Amino acid sequence: MSAVQEKLTGLLVSQLGVPAAKIEPGITYKDLALDSLALIELTMLINRELGGALDDDVLQGETTIADTVELIESQGVRA
């Protein structure tokens, strides 16, 4: 697991209450039952905690944990 994925997992667990056992690279935020408000909060947390520059709507739809990690790392963030 990359440092970015570990940090993202930590944010999902500690800030949004997602059970750690449910978080897998291929799972979508929809599968985790996160609504649009939770996704905006997660985006803000990622930007603040990891120094990312994600738009508010980037985590919508069928975006997976792996997609998010790839997007964050493509911005040069390495946690």
C-alpha cells in the first residue's frame, strides 16, 4: 500500500467513519455509501492533509480508491 493510499484510508476511517475492513483499492465511494456532502468533505481533507488540488466533483460517480490515489500521485503528492 502506498503512503498516499494509507493516508486516504486513514482519512476515510477517522474523519468519515468508514470501517477500515471495507476499504479496498477497487471499491467506489458509492459502494462505501458516501453521499455528495461526504465526498466534498473528503476532497477538502485530501487537499488540506495531502496538499492535493482536487476539484470538488472529482470523486463523484464511479471513482474508486485506486483512481483517487492515482490522481493524487499524478499531482506529485507522495504523502
